[in-house]
Amino acid sequence: MSDLELIKEAKKARKMAYVPYSKFKVGAALLTNSGKVILGCNIENAAYTPCNCAERTAFFKAISEGIYDFCKIAVVGSFEDADVDTICTPCGVCRQVMQEFCNPKEFEILMSDGENLRKMKLEELLPFGFGPDNLNR
């Protein structure tokens, strides 16, 4: 699957976002090594702390289905009433979840504002990340 196709999938996921408070919709499309795409959207809550980001929604969906082989994720975000997308980077918590399940040197994060595509490795977004390798004795 091409990067632009994965961005399109993330835009589909964004339509499902539940954002009555921030009005900022985020969609994620997580691509497995076998070519399967798992979609996720952000889900807000009046209490705020139970909110879940689109990226973690996609990862948790995949993990709950026994899928652990990921190569890249596309993330798109925009306000509900906006005509233009904005570059939307994963938050720190999402980066940490990615660190848990992905090789930071290989896993790619794709972000787009609708015109420009930005691609980064996880290790660029989370330098000196703490992961399972840090706990090996």
C-alpha cells in the first residue's frame, strides 16, 4: 500500500471520531507487515482523562485481535469545520505505545496537511525512547 493510500485510509477513520469537546478529529491507519490496515479515531470523554487518541485506538484494536507486526501508521487531523488538514504528530503517550510494539529504527509515522506528506521514523519522534529492550537483563 502506498503512503498516499494509507493517508486516505486515515481520513476515512477520522470521520468516525467522537469529539464533542475539542472538535478536533484525528484518524489513524495502522499498516501491518502483512498488508492489513487497522483504523482508529480519537474518542473523547467529558472527564477528559478517559479519552483515547486515534493512534492508540488503532494499536489496541490490532493487539486485541492478536496482531503485532506493524510497519507504519498514517495520522491526519483537523477541526470539524476546517477545510484544511493540519500536520498532526502523535502525542507522547502514543509514541510510547508505538515504542512498545515497533522497532523505532524502522517504524514510520506518516503525517499530511492535505498537500504535503511528512514521513518520520519513530526514533526521530521519540529519541532515547524507553522500551522492552531497556528491561532485558
